[in-house]
Amino acid sequence: MTRLLTEADGDPVAIENATGKGDIVLVCEHASRRVPERLGTLGLTEQALESHIAWDPGALAVARLLAGKLDAALIYQRFSRLAYDCNRPPEAEAAMPVLSEVYEIPGNRTMTDDERQARVEEIYRPFHDSVARFVSARKAAGRPPILVTMHSFTPVYFGKPRAVEVGILHDADSRLADHMLAVATKGQVAYDIRRNEPYGPADGVTHSLIEYGVLNGLPNVMIEIRNDLIRNDIGQRVMADYLEGLLRKGAVALSAQ
């Protein structure tokens, strides 16, 4: 089979604060815009590779801040979602998209079946197995975790502005999302925060929630942050403070059920 990753590329997945004492495990599938060496630029300009089509700007920074505040483990993907989107199963077209918003991805359009399989085996499988093993180990140790996936989204999509600022997403299991939304919409509202926006299960974005959370019977939620709110250190810290409160209060309410 065709080999994809080189020694210089390093591992496709990283785990930080693995021994954290908190109940939450943070997952960031779109943390990086790096492209594996053998894929070059995928036929894209540097501007395109810096844009939201290649990664979720600010998501990893906020996830790291939350990991520190919550003493949570953090697992993230080290390559661009254009090489492989780890929030999609191998059979999904969006796993290795040929089109992302208005951008053609030439390097994905010309893939052979062998090259496609190499991306599955060398990027998706290691990521999937790392998260699955980590969650299973926590469960076996009597510490079933709460799964939280971290994302960001562009404020303008196909030329249309998005008013929503924070999305709280869920699939079949809405327990944690329900509690977080109840907290977020009580009293003075800090952000325009909505359920299953700007994406939802029908858009195919809940693969990780299902695979690592729902199928394990674990509380889970996906957080989407409009990326203009987390473009710098100040915005990232403000958002992390806000989300820490939502997650802590949501987890307390969950445990009281």
C-alpha cells in the first residue's frame, strides 16, 4: 500500500494532560492546518491553507485553556482536515473533500483508491483508535468521562453572515447540551448561543459524538465557536472562561439527575 506519512510528519494524533483528574475529555479534530509532506499543498494557495477550510482557527487554543482550567485530557488531530477530516467516517465524501465551500481541492480530486486508503489507515485510524482506547481505559478505571469536542466556524459562509456565536451541538444524547443551554439562556445572555447551529446531525458533523460518546453511553457535546470571537489571546481567554462555567454547571446538573 502507498505510504503517506514521513518521519518528518510525526504522529497524526497528540494527547496532552493524559493524567488529568477532571471528568472531561476534550477532543479537537480540526486543530491543525498542517498538510502531510507528501501531499504538498493539495494544489491550494497559502491563503486557502490558512483559511477555515483547512482547520478550525482558535479551537485548539481554547481547548488547551479549558484543559488547564478543568484539568481535562485533550486529544487532537495534527493534520489538516483537508488531508482527512477525523470527524467523518471513511465512507463519507466529506472525509477527504474535493470541494470545501467555494474552494476546489485539486489534491483530493486526483486521489487513487490506494492513496485514499493510506489516509484512512495513517490519519483516521490512529486518531480513532487513540480516542477510543483513552475513553475505554477511563471507563475500565471506573472514571467514565464526559466527551466534549471543540470546533470553530467561519462568520461568513457562502457570502452569508452568521448571527449565531456559539453552537451547542448534540446527536441522540442531548443530556449535557440541555443543561448547558439552560445555563446559557438563564438571566443575562452573554452570547447568541443556539442548539445544533450552525450545523447539526443532518450535516454529518456528529460522527465523533456518536463513535466515542453515544455508543459508549457517555454524556457528550460538541461546541462550535464563531472564529472571529477567538482570533486572539484575549478572545480565546474570554471564551474559555465562559465555556468553563457552562461545562462545570452542566456537569453538576448532569450528576444530579
